[in-house]
Amino acid sequence: MSDFDLYRPSEEHGMLRASVRSLVEAKIAPFAAAVDEEARFPQEALEALVANDLHAVHVPEEFGGAGADALATVIVIEEVARACVSSSLIPAVNKLGSLPVMLAGSAELKQRYLRPLARGEAMFSYCLSEPEAGSDAAGMRTRAVRDGDHWVLDGVKRWITNAGVSEFYTVMAVTDPEARSRGISAFVVEKSDPGVSFGAPERKLGIKGSPTREVYFDGVRIPAERMIGAEGTGFATAMRTLDHTRVTIAAQALGVAQGAFDYAKGYVRERRQFGRPVADFQGVQFMLADMAMKIEAARQLTYAAAAKSERGDGDLTFQGAAAKCFASDVAMEVTTDAVQLLGGYGYTRDYPVERMMRDAKITQIYEGTNQVQRVVMARNLP
């Protein structure tokens, strides 16, 4: 298979899409506006996803999971994001938080943490960013000090998605301050561990249904066996994780772009001005054509990156960054155009496209800003 071959979804992937879309339209979409308006966690979405084994489809079958491949995971996230980006962060962040355990964790860690995740008994979050270490993640200050058979963690993590809701947290901490990125190790911390606490929810522009909070570690003492991989390998594990999970952000972006396009297309076909549907005007037709073209380009790039993620291809770092960057830029363009197509109505909360536009913005920022993605791509040119 050449580097430019695209991954073609199978019949099973098509059936999965139809099944997820039906579920989303029945159980998640009706609550999307209220979740945003009330800035509350989408409990209805969590219950629906868990009941249908879609909350963490990436978990291997040997740990009780669905064993979905990377493309199937992308399709689930895409279809949920088409209606509610906040809800799509449930399967997306469960993968982000647990993937370090899957990539580098011991057999015991996998058994202990992947099984309850697969059963829907717990969610998993990812703690990398800090108040003074965002894009420069290697500059983190959270410390982990060895004390016999335990490690003691102290520090603060910021911008942690689903913080306070998740039971498990993959935490990156400095174990050797002199070694910079090679002195960072990864740990699993549980919400119930003494010394773990959370800040107030951030007041965000979008994804208001997904709580974003600081996580505080005040003398958190955990068993040494909760280290993920060998000491000093945490930063490398974190970067490997992001190579895979940036594809899930591309999927979110793709989903919200598709949702906004679908709504705007239906609206302009029904809305009449000057005695005919707005969709009859060539200027509007050109806008719709450009929106559809960009969405399809983003979809092909995202699916190709998902295939590379599944195969572990050597150029995944470039392809994952490219998919995330391109798809999120497309999402911002398409959702903004959708607001424009609805005119004044698009600017009100009575219609979903203004929420979609606000939600789309975060896909250009988290898991590495798109400026950082371009740095990553430039350093890993194929």
C-alpha cells in the first residue's frame, strides 16, 4: 500500500455509522442545546453511549472492550460530534486518557484500569498541560518523588477535560528535574486518592457540556506499580499518544463541520426570499459546494490518518498532525459559513449552528494548537 492510498471504510464501518447516527439522533441530539445552555455534563449521552458500548470502543476485547479499530473509533466520535461536540469528548477523552496504559502499561495496569473503563464504570482523563507548560509540555513542574514502594505527587494540571467526572487520570510528572523531557514519567492516579482535588470549571466559549478544570495533587501517594512504563519514558509515551489521538480531534472537527453543513443545507432549501428558495441563488450554491468539498477533503485525510494509526505507520506523526490541523481549520470555516447562510437566525441560540461554530473553535486549540501542528509537520515531513 502506498503512502497516498486512502483507507476505505468497510461494510461493517458503514453499518456502525448508521447505528451510531440513529442512536445519536434519538438519545443525544435532543439534549445538545440544553447541555450547552446549562453548561452541564451530558449525562444522557454518557448513559446512551455506555448502554450501547460506544463510550470506549477502542479498548481491546481481551479487556472486555469492543476492540474497535482506529477508523471505527473515528466514525463513532465523528457521528456524536455531528450533533454534540461536548458528548463526543466522552469516547475521545476515554481513548486519550487510557491510550498511554495501552501503549506502555504493565499487564497488571491494563487489567486493573481498562476493564472498568470498558464496562462503563469509570472514565479516563489525561493530565499533561500546566499553568506554565502548555505548548511547551516538557517544561512541566508537577513532581513525583520516590518514597520506598510509592511515589508522591505534587503539582497542578490545567485544561483537563472531564476532570472531576473521570475516575482515572494519566498524569505526567517530573521524576528527574535535570533530564528535562527524559526526566518525565507517567502514572495512573485515581480520583479517590487522598490529596487529589479539582478547581472550579472553566467558563468556556464552547464545549460547555464537557467540564474543563484544574487538577491538584497535594502529596498524592500512589503505589510504585502505578507508573506507566519505565521511569523517564512518560514524555515519549505522551507524544506517542498524541500521534494517535490527534486523529480523534480531526474526527470531532469533521463531525461538527458535517453537522453544520447538513443543517445549513436543509435551511437554505426551505427558506424563501424573492419568491424562491435561497438555495437557488448561485452565490449560495457556490458556498455549499465549497463547504462540501472541504469536508470531503478533511474526511479523506482523517480516515487515511486513522488507517496509519491502526497500522502504526512511521509517518503517523505528520499525518495525525496534518489531519487535526486541516480538519479543524475546515470546521471553523464551515461552521462560520453555516451561520452566514442562516443570516440573523444563525446568530441566535434558537438554531444550532452558532453553538457548532463556538464548539468548532476548540478543535484548532486543544491537543496542540494548529500553529504547533505546523511545527510538528515541518519537523516530520514525509
